[in-house]
Amino acid sequence: MTAVLHSHMKAPTPDVSGVEFATSADGLPVARIDDLVLAMVTSPSGFAFLASAVAVRRPLADLTRADFIGHDGRVADEAEFRARVAETAAHKRDLAELNRVQTRMSASTPWGGSQMAVIYAEGVVAHSTAGHGGFHLSADRNAKVHLLLRKETPWYEEDCEWAIVATSFPELFTGYERSLAEKTLRNTWPDAWEVIQGCVLAEGESWAKDRRSFDQRHAADYIVTSAIFSDQHSGMTEVVAVVGGDRRFGDERRFLVPSDEYADRGRFGFVVDPSRHFEYHGPSSFIGWRSGGNGS
């Protein structure tokens, strides 16, 4: 878990106790939480993002953009910046109340030898290795994981499966971590989430469920797999599409799509509409098609 949070949830009345707010020397909204300093930076393209710095001791009013290195996700405005700061502060307060112990121990994990371990509680240990990491649960702890989420092995990797551990033992995690774990479960294991919670996820509440619905609806449609601005047709994007978006099915075809329309494609891909997007057989901007090949 990083010290700077990536949630976009907004608390109605953020608790900013222990937080110092100010404006930097070059006009950035900035805040200090213990040894962590955050700023809302506006990029050259116009969007704002959360930036961070650690162990910067100078007064906030003396800081500039050059003091901030980390890029910790976009923020819509200063109100969201303040909400993110409050959320980070709450996370740090929760962490201070937990009895996690960082140590080194000799352990072989599915991702290699353990280089660092954090003991959350008896039977719940997070291991870091050179390339990856995750949690190890004792047999007793693993038996308490819900059957729909429990693994046969006691190892839960750090990308998504950590959320299973956090959901199973919420008292060992911060409020932010519990919130993120619940979101991760919804997005990754929606069927299990629905059974455990006894309710049905609506569209937009689970990435995996929405992806499955998209694939089912468009199983017989041409889905774009590659796209490039057309050199031959101004304002158009040349696309290569295949049924269901699966190259294994072959039968790749080219279409021309208005670039503005393609730019608004959904998160799961662009669906070709043969009634509007006519199949294209002309000169190609794709290197693999220029000599008459199919790009494969």
C-alpha cells in the first residue's frame, strides 16, 4: 500500500485534523501530513493531478512544482484535492493504530524468496520479493476465508487477491484499505461478491461483470483490435477488426471510422457498425497491409 491514496470517493465532511494547508510559492494548493507533502498540479494539457513529496521540511509557502516528484492520479478540482488529502490523513491515522510489524524472515514464496515481511497479526503475513509479493495465511486463518474466495494454497498475491485477505480480516486493515478491497472484489470476483452480499451489481459497479456483458452482447460483432490515423483520408481512423475482438478467429477486416467517433470509444473497445462504417479495401496506413498483406 502506498502512502498516497488513489480513491475518488469524497467524504461529505472531510476530517482534516492534523493537516496543514497552504499555497505554494508558485500558486499550487499544497498540504502537509507529517512527513508527506501533497500538491495539486495542473499539467500542460490542462488536467490536474495529485503530486507528492516526502521529507520536504521547508515551509509550504516556499515550495514550488520542482519539489514534487510523485504522480498519484488525477483530481477534478481543489475540493477533490482536499478530500484526497483528508482520506490520506485518515489512512495514516488508522495505520498508526494497527500493530503491524516490519521484519525480515526466511521464507520461500510463490514469487521467490522473501526480502521483507510485514506481520499484520498471528497467521497473516505480507511478503515482498524482488519482483512481486503477497500474503501468506496460516491454515487456521485460511479456513476463515469465505468458501467462494478461499484458495487451496494459503498464498494471496498483492495485485488483487490481497483484497480477499482484507475482506476476511477487516480489523487488520485501515478504512481506506477496506474500501479499496471491497471495490477490488466487485471488479474482480463479481459473482462471489453478489452471493456474499446477497444483492446484484448494477451496470458500472463491476469491471469484470461489465466486461462479460460486453463480450456476450458483441460476440458476433466486429471489434477493433488495431487503429491508426488514416494518411489517405483526413479526419478518419483506419481500423482492423475481427469478430468478437479475438484474433484467433481470423477474418480480419479493415474499416474507416470518423476519428472523433473513435476517440469516444468505450472502455472495452470499439464496435464496428457495418451500416455506417464501410469496409475499406484502399491503400493502408498499417505497415503490414501496405503490400497487400493482412497484417498477421
